[in-house]
Amino acid sequence: MPRVQPVPTDQLTPRARAMLQEGFDNGAYNDNSGQLPPSMRTLAWSTHALSVAHAGAMAGWRSGLLDDKLRELVRIRSAQVNGCANCSAAIKEDGVSGDDVACMIDLDFSKFSPREAAALAYVTKFGVDHHAIEDADIQALLEHFSPAELVELIHYAAQMLGSHRMFSVFKVIGDSEPLVRFDPALVDAPKEAGDIAA
């Protein structure tokens, strides 16, 4: 089990269920399981956290200057860098294949367009050591991206890397006993509501 047990689907608050269903129906929260993903159900412990994440996801889903395939490649590469197998395996765009995913694992970006390869190299370096990003890395991106696209790429990569790290901390896909077991009385509750330790 994850460190924080995801809210069971039948225990979601109406507001959380509506947000998760919206994201699932439009493909943003589809992990190819046919169910509301445990990652987003973990956030449902806090309607505030889920609302903030959902608003950002919906605002950025299939919008902006970056094309959908590029965004999907960056999302999957971020998941790979952070060891999130569930997110790495969930392909959400028709233009991305299992072969693409395998090439990214092997750090072989040669099959991708120069623009895609530059983005994948960037998100890999950003994910491993953001302090290692140098002027030359930004210049390399500017060969393929306008300044506005550059800002979108850096922002999107940061969002994905941060989200994947957060879900890694939660151990969303894990087999150990949860540190926090689901208790409906503790959803949206401050510490005073009870002991949260299992």
C-alpha cells in the first residue's frame, strides 16, 4: 500500500468526485486502468490540495504553445526520471508509442525530432540536477523554441517533475502497509481531529 492510502472511490466527497471525474473524462487523469488513479485520489484527502492541482491540470491540459505529443513525451520522461512506473506506463496521446517510451528509458533521443530531443535532454538534466542547467542548455533550447515556448517548457517540466516527486514521496504504488489509513473523519480535517498514525 502507499504511505497515504488513497481515498476509496466510493468515499470521495461529491466535490472531489466531480473534479476527478472531469479530469478522467477528458483524459488528463487516465492511467489506462479504467479507474480514477490512486495518485489523484491521494490528493482527495485535502479538497484544497486537490482543487489547486486540478485547476492547474485543467488549465494546462492540451493547451498552450507546446504540442500535445511534446508535452506527453516530457511528462513520461519526467515520470521515468522520478521512477514513477505507473505514470511512465500511462500513455495519454495517440502520437506516442511504447517504442518511444523505451527509447527514452535508454536515453536514446535520436528517433525524436530535434525539438523533441532537445526538450527530453532538458527535462532529464533538470530532473537529475537543476543546478547543472547552464546558459548553453538554454541556448540549445532556443534553437528549437521561441522565448514563450521556452518558458512554457520549463514551467511544464517543473510541474511534472514536482508532481512525480510528490507521488513518489506518497509511494502511490507501493506494497507496504500504509502509514496513514483511510478514515473519512480525517478528510479535510486538521490535526486536532484525531490521531493520523496507523
